[in-house]
Amino acid sequence: MSEHRHDTHPDIVKRLKRAEGHLKSVIAMIEGGRPCLDIAQQLHAVEKAISQAKRTLIQDHLDHCLEDTIGALPREQRHSIDEFKTITKYL
């Protein structure tokens, strides 16, 4: 399989490493008997970081790979594609 990289991949890795750090904190907090509220806040941070990484990856994929597949389209034919790309922001 060929190497597949986009400009956003370093940012995605950074977000995932941040999530990894939060997750390690959650484990330590549970093992240390920390209050559930503190643990829930950290879990929320993990979910948020992973969700944002996923959203960035999907949008980047659509921006680049979809464009490569369909090629250049006249402006009047782009509406559906542009709308599709926009709606993915709500995933």
C-alpha cells in the first residue's frame, strides 16, 4: 500500500497524543481513587480530542480524495459536492 499523507496529519497526531495523555491521567485518577467528577471531566477531554481528530481526518479526506476522484467541475455543478463537504462538519 502506498504512503498516504495529508497536511493535517501532524495536527491529528498531536490531538491523539493529547487524548493519550488524558487517558493515562484518567487511569491514574481511577487507580488513585479520585472523585468521579474529576474523572468524568478528563474522560470528556479524551472524547473531545478523539472526536476532533476524527472530524479533521474525515474532512481532509473528503477535501482531497473526493476532489481527486471527481476532478474539476464547473461552478454550477459543484453545489452538491460543496454541500456534502459542509454537512460532514456535523458528524
